Amino acid sequence: MSNKDLILYAQNPANDLHVSGSRVYFATAGAAVMIADAETKTYRDAMAQDLYDMARIADTCEHIHMFQRTCVLNDIKDNYAMDLNTAYNCVMGTTKHVGSSWTEAHHLEKTLKLLHLMAGGEEAWRMRPFVSQSNCFVVPPMKFAEESLECLRIAVEGGMPVLLLSAGQAGATAPPCLAGTVSQAWAECLGGLVYVNAIKPGAPAILGAWPFVSDLRTGAMSGGSPEQGILSAACAQIGQHFGLPMGTGAGMSDAKLPDFQGGAEHASNVAVSALSGANIIYESAGMYSSLLGACPESLLLDNDVLGACMRMVKGVTVNEETLGFDEIKDVCLNNKSHYLGSDQTISVMQTEYIYPEFYNRLSPSQWSDAGKPEALDVAIKKKNHILSTHFPKHVSNEVDDKIRDEFPIFLSK
């Protein structure tokens, strides 16, 4: 009955995600209330423009495959307008699949009408729904959230894919032992799956086993802890066992800005989750201070981290060609002494190796001659360039005008 092979459609079909088996994708997420400003090294309230800007940045990032909202819109006080504009800003900023949330069911009903306009009609939307709902349908431990279930019903009946999100916190709203936390998370998610299939058998649903970690010394959340990576990896392995599409959260940091701590926590937790077979790893880019802050520049830096993780997931291809017996024979018997000029070396440069944009591989002297560039400074420049030049036009002005006539849109044209 359950859908084990689903597609998360994008507005650009080249960005469709085939979520099944051991495929791994990376997504943003987080709903941060603040922006970690890398230029001023301060925190400020997140605004509607920030969400649109982060969507535009993510749209340029090869290894961020899906954009789920990264921050809340503190400048929009009405809950309906906030929910509507959250979805609108995400969809206008990227051609990739979008994830969002709604505080009330009737907000989602109105947003679906907006999405029908974007898609070219309800039938076209149902054929290729390019927005999914992230739904915290359960209040851990093991209690359904009635209002969230109603919102979930509207999504399922409206043809919208859903992320069934269980986010218990180990040692607080989930058992302190990691095995117990994983067990509770999956029990809650499976309960949600039963509910979805009771509404519409085979409806597209992602099992969001998404437990968090408490620092047991303080009770505060620790998104960058090694235990976070372990929990996400364990949940991924359970998903592989069941053969169900699953998503989890990994890649957030306890650091306040992009620094050594932030990079280490992002990379280690994303890598272990990806190598364990998580289909979608949310919160994998841009999130700091245990989800309180979102950093636009970090989307670019983390894109390199995610590319490295994808290369690890790909692993080593072993066959007669890649073992290179002919190349070894040629180099060793014909006094060539190296493989730098071989046809095989040139042919696999772009398939066997990855070349991060912001990692520095210069020699010390080259680095010094280049002005001793820091990765964050380079990312700041790249961010500013993207935001001044990259304005996706996948939604026509005519359609956008219709939307603005019917709905309270806050983003300026």
C-alpha cells in the first residue's frame, strides 16, 4: 500500500528527485528565527527577503538538491500571510523542489490555489506537485497533534507530498539512550504513515525520522553533536531495512558562524548520514546555533561539503577498465614513470574526482601571493554576486501578476 518509490517534482524537470532505494539527496531546512550575518558577525531577525535570497543562492548550488524553508518571516505578523509568503518566496527563488510548512489547514487550502495558478491549473499541479509539506504531526512522546493532522489531510487530498516529521529530543521528549530514541521516532513515523494511507493509499510520503540531541548537562539542544549524526545514520539504516523513502536532519551546527567548528560538525554529521543511506538529508546546509540561525554564505560553503559527501557515497567503481591493467602495463614497461598524460587520466578527471569551489589547494607561496584568501571571504563575494545577478524567471510576469492580484504578496517585484 505505501509508496516506496516516489518522485519529488521540480519546476524544472532536470531537478526532479527520484526518492527510493539507496539514492541520497541533500536539502535545506530549519525555520531559523535569525540570520547569522557573516559580514558583520552578528545575528538579526530573519525577514521575508532573506528567505527569497537563500532560495536564489540554493538554486545555484549543484549539491543542494531541494530547498526547504530555512528561516521564518519575522516581518510578516499575520500567520496566514506568513504561511502563504513562505511558500511563495521559496518557489519564486528556485526551480528545485520546495518544502514548506503551514500553521493552519485553511492556510494550506489557500496556498494550494496559489500553486494551481503557478502550475497552470489544478490538474497540472496534481501531475507534477513541486511543493511538499513538512508536517510535525506528532508531539513526542507518541501523541498525535490534532491540528497538524488536519493540515496533513488537506495536503494528502490536495496531491501534495508530505514529510512525516518526528522530532523528539533524546533525553527530553525521547528516551536518553540512542536506540530508544530511534525506536520511538520510527514508531511515530509509522503511525503517521498509517494515517496518510488511510486517507489515500499510496500517497507520496517521506518518513521523517528526525530525532534531535540534548546536551544533558544543560537540557539545551545540540544540533552539531556527534550523537546527532549517529541518530540520523541509525534512522537511515532502519529506513533502508523497511525499504521506505525516508528523510532525516543532519548538518546543522552549534557554532554561531562559519568557522572550524561549524565546518567540522556539518561535514561529519552529513557524511555519516549519507553513507548510511538516508534518502534526503535535511538541514544539511546553512544552519547554525542549533537551528536558531541561518547563514546565506554557508549555503555556498556547505555546497562543497555536500559535494564531497556525494563523492563518498558514490564510492569506488571496480571493473576491468577502472582497475587499469593496460595503463599500468603501458607506464611500467614503456618508461613513462607516471600517468599524468594518459588518456584514462584525462577521461576520468570530471567523473572520478571532485573539485570544490571554496577549498584552498594552493601551495603556501601561491596562497600568499593571492592575498591569503579565506574561504568565508570568497563566499561572501560569491553570495553578493549571486544576489545581484541571479533572478529566476520560471514564473512568468503574467502569472505572477494574477497571484499578486488574488493573494497578499509581500515580496517586491
